[in-house]
Amino acid sequence: MIGSDSIDLGLENIWRSWFLFRKGKKRSNEITRFEYRLEENLFRLHGDLIRGIYQPGPYRSFEVTDTKRRTIAVTQIRDRVVHRLLYEHLVTIFDRRFVYDAWSCRKGKGVTGAIARAQSFLRNHPDWFVWRADITKFFDHIERVILLNCLRRRISDTKALELFSRIIAHAPDPKPHARERERESKEPRGIPIGNLTSQIFANIYLHELDWHIKQHIRAKYYVRYGDDFIILAPTFEEITRLRAHVCTFLLSALRLEINNRHDRIVPARQGIHFLGVYIYPYRRQLNRRNWRRAQRLVSLRNYSSYRGIVQSHERRGRRRRYAWHTHILSRDQRKGHAWAVINRW
């Protein structure tokens, strides 16, 4: 059963992991082929896991450029069912130990909540200073030995640790800049962005940073989403001291570095650019890229999602302009859809 201290590799749990993986997925050729022999595939997977002979398959890589150019690595359906099983196991063990203000990839959290939390800090402390930062090529620079040590602190089940070791070791080769740093550190680095397990691995890895900031530095006003974070302090001298302390800890304990492009200390009343939004004490605004993206990519299928984003982060004037824009767009799309149906007849 998912939720016990020992990992559940039973057939029932593998079926449950399949249904959790399949939920919300669009039909594709790969999923159709797997479902054609679904029982056979899951029984074989169960046997491999029980006997300890499971080996991850190859990855397929592609690039996306929605906000910045990133390489996404995706593995086979069979492996993604295993990732779902491991993810659920990790959530039951680690999620309750994460600090409150870790907002990424957690039930009841999310990017909108992180933005609202950051704004509440700015609004309550407008005379303070805020440090906004993120980590350089975070997923490419995760040191796998450190990640495994973080897992071993909370997991004693040898079967689970063996599976995690295989998944982490099987990650595809990092990019050239990451390989250069790997040679410098003499330790393998990098986990693929596309894996479900990578999202919770990131939270487990950066929990060391969260704990250090909350328990050792005693920074009360701190928000992290993924590898993006902010810290508030009453004076410029104190926020500068905190920054130096965090940078030293990241490099010494986690082998990570702050991205110089996004390393900023500003007065809280001036506002910050955080998670694609300009956040001020009493208002928010999408950055130019996300505003244009919301206008360009909106359609009948995703209208509710983009409308929710605009409603959450924009002023009344922009919300009305966006509503009018989407009304005209949806009218034209409905006409186009109607003509397409007529032409098929």
C-alpha cells in the first residue's frame, strides 16, 4: 500500500500507479501501443520489480522554448509508471517534512500561491529589502551523490534505494557546460527535467537549503518555488549578510551557484520580478513575455487557464482588454469551427 515506510511493489499498487499516470494524458501512439497489451506489460513490470531486475529504458530528448530554451528528456511509458510509483512513495515520506514556504510541486501549493505569499511579505514590510535569486542550471548541476545521501537519511528500504539509484544513475548525459563542471567536481551531475521524479528530487535536494535558511539563518520571510526564491530582511546590511551566507552554503553543501543575471537586492516597496510576474505591495502584473503569450496562444481549449492567470495578476483595465480580445478571438474560432464542420459534410 502506498504510504507505508517500505515501498509497495505489489501488482495492485502498480495498477494504481498506471491509472495515476494515465489520468489527464492525451492519447498518443506510444500510450495506445502500451495499452494494447496493458495487462501483459504491467505483469512483466511487476515481475521485474519483484525480482530486482528492472532496468530503465532509453530517453527521448527534445527542446522547448516557451520561456527559455530547455532540453526535456522523456523516458518510455513503462518507466514513467515506475516513476509515478516512486513519486507517490517519496511524497508520503518527505512532503510533511518540507518547510511551509516551499511552493513547487506540492498538493495545495503552486505558483499562484507562491506569488500571493511573496506579495503579502512585500505589503507587510514595504520598508525592508528583498533579495531575489535563482540557481544556475539547477537540474544540470544537481550532484547525484548528494541527492542519494538526502534520500538515505529518510529511507531505509533497500529495494526503494536500489530503484532510486538506478533511476538517478540512468539519467542522460548533461549538456557540455554541465559535463565541464562534472569533471571539475569528479562526481556525476544532472537529472532530467522531464521526469516526474525529478520534481520531487528537486524539492528534496533544496530542502537542505530551506532548512538552513529557516533553522540556522532564521530568515522568517522566505519563499521558494523550484529554484527561484526570495528572502526579506529589515536592512540592506542584513540582507547582504544573508546573501553571502546562503551563497556559501549552496556552494559548499550542495555544489550550486547563484545565477548572476537574476541576483538582485531591492527595496520591497520597489517591487520584484518573480515567477514571471512583477510583484508590488498592492498590485501585480504579468511580465511582457507572459502577457504576449497569453494573448497569442489563447484558444477555446485553453481559455479558462489563461483567463485565470490574467484575472489573478492583472489590473482591471488589462483584464477588460483581455476579455474583449478573447471574446473576438473565440467568436472567430467558433465561426471557423462551424465552417470546418459544414465543409466536412
